[in-house]
Amino acid sequence: MIVQGGQMVFRHAVSDDAETLLEFAARTYYETFSPVNTPENMQAYMANAFTLPQFKAELSDPRAAFLLAEIDGRLSGYAKLLADKAPECVTGDRPIELVRFYIDLSWQGSGLASALMEACLAEAKSGGFKTIYLGVWEKNLRAGAFYRKWNFVRVGEHTFQMGDDPQVDWWMMRPL
């Protein structure tokens, strides 16, 4: 698949991807949320969530699948799917969570996000899942709009602790 002049490839992350994925994940998370959170809260969250041991553990979790989007050989986006217990508000059959979904700033608006979402939905279906759900910060309007475009609907909410700031995340789901 070609996206605005680049050759795009999707593949599953492997343990050797841990360092590259950690750098990309930390950078894209910081770029996304640092403008609207305090430096202290960003540091407090990122110090635990974005470590090499944490990423190695996540990559070795048999319930998790990381999809990497590479354009011309460079990591340009990634998603993490996790087959775990769903919150009660997720009522669909055989649910899987879309835990992370990030696109490099330079590729936002290029069609890469839609292609990665298609890959996530196909991956979930091929695993026998019937429902996909995710959590999105209520103040992340761009992401919320993107997920609504993909027919995710809000079904509940939960607290996401960003440092000392309890934030509201919406649970959204859709059938596969």
C-alpha cells in the first residue's frame, strides 16, 4: 500500500523492536499529551509507562499484539491490541482492547491512521474477536472524532491517572 509517496508495510513487533518502539512510543505520547498536561504529571506517568523493561514485558505478553506501520523502512505508527478482561460497559461478544494507537506527527492526515485501523480490525477479526473497544481521553477531540468516524460509540468512562491528575477517559466500542 502506498500513502502519499511512501511504501507502507505492516508487521508484528518482535522483541528486537523493543528499543525502537519505546523511543517512538514515548515521543509520540509526549507530543500528543505534553501541550495539555503539566511537565510533572507527564514525567510521573512516563517514568513508569515508558521503560525498556516495561516494553519488553508487553512485547512478550501472549495476550498482546503490536502492529507496526513502517513507511520506507521507518516506524511511522503503531497500535497495541490486548485480549484481556473487558470493562462491564463493553457488552459485545469476544472483545479485544485497542490499547494504543499512535501515528507520527509527520504522517498525520496522510491516510496512515485509516490504514492502521483497517489492519487492527483485520487482526482482531482473524483472532476470532467480535468486538473491539478502546479508551480515549475526553479532551482528545481529534482522536475521539477519528474513532467515531470508524463507528466506535461511547459506552462508559473510567479514570486515567496522569501523575496527580485524575482524567476521564471514555470507553468506546464497535462490533467487528
